[in-house]
Amino acid sequence: MANNKVKVAAITDHNTTAGIEPFRAACKKYKIKVINGMEIYCKYKGRKVNILWYNFNKDDECLLKLLKESRCRRATSAKKALIKLKRRGFRIDVDNILSKFDNYIPVNRLSDEITKDRFNYQKIFREVKKKNKFAKILREEDVLSILFFGDKKNHLNEVYINIERVLKARESAGG
């Protein structure tokens, strides 16, 4: 960013503010001003929307409570999905994998943890080959489909927050 003469930047992680301080530290080296940012998964009138939120107090208690609830719901959902994968024959230490995530659990990082085990990687690749005999490599979308999105019984949904709750937190945290 510094090479492109960026003066101000924001990071917008999904449903977490955890990346702000490391981002701020990296930007400080190049005298780049950081604006707090986040992308929040919301529900509005039954529709799923993503809201970009900037310039808020990342330490606000109302906001932190909202994000903690979101994180806990996501962890519960991820745990159920991992248990189902284990029942399907994947080698998974559910608690060990979940312990690696302090904040909102991104599905791609969750799949990375699963595919670190060569047995799991090969199992997924065999399933991909059944669908596409010409497959030579595992693409991320193939892995995610096999693990979390292809089977409705093992679908890992995002955690959405009611927009009214987000607006209430905004009153408190600003932005």
C-alpha cells in the first residue's frame, strides 16, 4: 500500500474486529492512517445483506457483546458441521481445530485445517474425482463444496445478525 501512496486504509473482516490492531501496527510503519472497519452479516426484512461499517469504537461494550454472540453461534454451527464430517469418516479432532480460532471462524480457514491431514485431503480429492474424472488439483471451491456446501445435512451457514441489533450497537459504538 505504501508503494501506491495510500494515506488512509481500513480492514473489513467479517463479523470481527480482531484484525484491526495487527493491521494498525502494520500501517503505522508506513504512516498510513487506519479507519476501524468491519463487514457484518445482517438480516433485514428476511433478506441477508452484508453491511460495511466504518469509524466506530472497536472497544464499545454493546458492539463487543453483539460480536461475541455471533462468534459463539458460529462456533456452535462449526462444531456441529465438524462432528458430521467426522461421522462421514474424516479424521478430525473437533476441539483441536476449534481451539485454533479465537474469533469468527472463516469457512476457508476451517477447511484448511481439515485438509492439513493427508488422509482428509485424499478423501476429498477422491470425492471430487467421482464428480470430475479430469480433476488434477483440488480447488478451494471443490473442498468447500465437499465439506460444507454440497450436502444440505452438513451445510455450514454464516451467522446473520438482525439489523435492528446492529443499529442499536451503532448508536453506542458510533460510525
